[in-house]
Amino acid sequence: WQLGALNVQVTRMMGLSETTMRVLQIETELQAMRRAVLRYVFDRDKPSFAEAEERARTATELLNAAIKVTQSEERREAYASVQKDIAELTQKRAQLGAAVDKMLEGKKAILPVNEKLGKDITKLVEAAHATPAADGAVALDRIILNMRLDNWRLQATHDKNGIAPFKANLDKAQKA
């Protein structure tokens, strides 16, 4: 009977060990998913976006397996709660991907316009040189240059405080 009790204890310890390993695997997958999303935010590379999706899927599968083998209802609820959080995060990741795609499309559309604006302003300033309109052309050039700088700063930093200076310079350029 002592060997039987020892066998039960060993089996129980093996179950605890497997559960611990599974939880560590889930933790690793979640951390890797977080890292992939951050990499996507900064680099905007599609492989990171796909990696985050794969990591979320793997973590969900591991949680499903953990739910099936656990005997504790409390632990099942905790695992289900983590699954719900992963589903919400996956949905937010998809929204992030759509927003980044939209931003990149907008950036592609604005770059040629920005270049044309710069060339047109340069032509205006050169044409107005040594004429009575020279001072006004130079002032307009300065205003548009400030607006373009604010635009690039806003794109580079994603700082919401950069919107106000951009709009102010845009208003000045439209009034000039």
C-alpha cells in the first residue's frame, strides 16, 4: 500500500509539473506575442504582425489543453479569462493592423503631393524674385515649410500635441 501511495504522489507531482510547464509555455507565447506587436508598431513589418497572430493561436491552444486537464474549477475560470483577454487582444491587433494600413496608404498618397507642393513653392519664390511680390512669396514659403516640418514631425513622433502646430500652420498657409 505504501508503494501505491507513492505512485499516487508521483503521478500527482507529474501532473503539477506538466501544468507548470504548460503555464510557462503560455507565458512565453504571450510575451512573444507582445514583443511581435511592439515590433510591428515600430517597424510596421508584416512578419511581426503574422508572428503575433501565430503566438496568440498557440497560447489559445495551450490554454484549451490546460482547461481540459485541470481539475480545479477556479483554475479553469482563470484560463478561460486569459483566453478571453487573448481574443480581445487579437481583435485589437487586427484593428491596429487596419489603422496602420490606412496610415501607410495615406502616407503614400501625401508624399507626391508634398513633393509637388515643395517644387511649386520653389518655382513661385524663384519667379517672384526681384519683384514686388518677393516678400510675400518668401513669407508663404516660410509658412509652408513650417507646415511641412510639422507634418513630418507628427508622422515621425506620432505625438498628438503635434496636431495643433500643424493645423495652425495650415491655417496660415491657407490665409496667405
